[in-house]
Amino acid sequence: EKEAADDAAADASAAPESQPAAGAGLTQHRLCIQQIGGKAVSQVYMLSFHTINPSYQVHVAVPDVRIPLFESKELFHKWHPLMVGLRRNPAIRMLIRAKPDGSGPLGDMCGCC
């Protein structure tokens, strides 16, 4: 039997926090991951996004590929190494792992997600 291959695509961006905390001096941003493909996948996938950069490590776990716009719970200020890196080069290299839903959590790679 031949297994069906699923294709999915995503776009990452840094969006300003819509409701900054009272007294917060720096504008905070969330990492947003928007699904731009894969609307007809054969099953539900959990996704794990890991940045590939020695200056910073950001890990975002997305519980369901069907979420059209996923916002990370982490906030990043303008001096965070991720934001500094984005000012130098507006592209992020990421390792993206996908696992079909129902088969348990993603295996430990970084210990955080």
C-alpha cells in the first residue's frame, strides 16, 4: 500500500502584543505562525517549531495543524536575541516536526515542548 503524503505550509511573523501589561516599558511581540497550506491534510498533526540559531533558542508547540493562526505564549521585547536577529536578517531558520495526533506527545528534543 502506498501512504498518502500530506503537504502543509506555514508563515511565521512577530506581532505586537495587543494588550501590553500595565507599566510595561518595552513593546512586546508574540511569534505568530499562520497556516498557509495543508487545508486538506488526511489527519490532524501536532507541530513543533524550533529555531536554528546559536544566539537564541525558541520552541513553539502547536497542538493542532488546523489552527489557522497560532500565537505563542512567549513574549519577546526588542532587545531579545530573536528580535535582534530578525532586524539583521528578516528570516528565521526553523526545524519543524510533525506528528499525527493521538500518538502521544512529541519526543523530547529540547525538553520544553
